[in-house]
Amino acid sequence: MNLVRGQSAVDDCRRHINSLNRPDYQIEAILAAYACAVIYAELEAQVINCVAARASRGSDDPHVVAWSRISARKLVRSIKISELAGIAGHFHPDCKRKFHEDLLSEDKAAWDQIVTNRHGVAHDQDDASTISSMTFNEVESAFARVEAVIICFRGSLG
């Protein structure tokens, strides 16, 4: 798996930050918020794909595949770790257990940072004057770990 959109956003933002003559923390905060929003959208799409693929696995019926895709979009309303575990549990309690057991705490923390930062920006939580609760370096570090959560989630679904 390759998170192309997220990587492109991170790379573009990093190039812009590096081109500045001096550090500009307001611009960095805006770019961190932007990168988190792009990463979040791509992660959400990956989660939906995992759920839809698992729900339609083994079926060559295009109606089952279409139904699985639509159902996955309706089911996945949030991609917080607790929500992902709940979705895995819809398949079977063992799937939820496996997700929790296989998930590294560092990967969970990175995922939660990006999701929480995106939620804060998108839903105007806490202090409205705060553009991002993460620095761009933190976004880059967290982004490097989030793919592991998708792999763990997909694996937990069997």
C-alpha cells in the first residue's frame, strides 16, 4: 500500500517550509492542518476499502460488491482507533481482539494525533485561534507510522 495523496501533501508542504527565508510558525501550522486533512481523507478511504473488500470477499456478484462499498461508506463515520476496533468487532469479536493485540502503541498514538488534529481543525474544537495542535515535524513523524494501522486493521478482518 502506498498513501500517495498523503505523501504528496507532506512533500509539497515540506518543500514550501524549506523554501522560507526564516521560520514562519503560522504558515507551518496552516500546512500541518492541510496535510492532516489530506492524510485523514486518504486514511478514511483506505478504511472504507478494507471494509468493503472484506464484506464482498469471495463474491463475484457485482451487486454484492456494490452493496458492500455503499454499506462500508455508511458504516465508517469516524476513523478513531476505537471506531476501527468497533468496525472490526462487527465482523467478529476475535477481529476486534486481534486489532487491539496487533496494534503497536506508537502507531496508535501517531494515528490518533493525525485524526485528532484533523478533527480539531475541521470541527473548530477548543481554541478557534489554534490552526493546528501539531507542528509539521510531528505530522511527518506521525504520517510515517499510520500505514501500519491500516495494515493491522486489514489483517484483523481476516
